[in-house]
Amino acid sequence: MLNLYARVAVFIAARMAEPRRRDRGATAVEYALIIAGVAAVLAVVVFALEDVLTQLFNDTCNAIDVDAATC
């Protein structure tokens, strides 16, 4: 009887540990989705502000008075 109890206990412990292993993979996928979302928002902002950023870089380049360097 003790042998049966030990087998059932080992079986239940193994089954209970299994969802924790799956959670680790899901967490990595969730982090990847968050990073992809942030990258997508950043790309949209850069493309939306393209003219403003271009003018900002041109103004900065023109403000630097170096004869040898070009922008």
C-alpha cells in the first residue's frame, strides 16, 4: 500500500511541476511580444516625425562649423 502511495505522490508531483515549465516559455514569448510592440511604436514615431528629425539634424550640422567634415 505504501508503494502505491509513493507512486501516486511521484506522479502528482511530476504533473504539478509541468505547468511551471510551460510558464517559463510563455513568459519569454510575452517579453518578445512586448519588445516587438515597443519597436513598432518607435518605428511609427520616427516615420511620423521624419521631417522634424531631418530638419533637426540639418540644423545641428549647419551649426557645427568644421571645414573638413561634411554631414
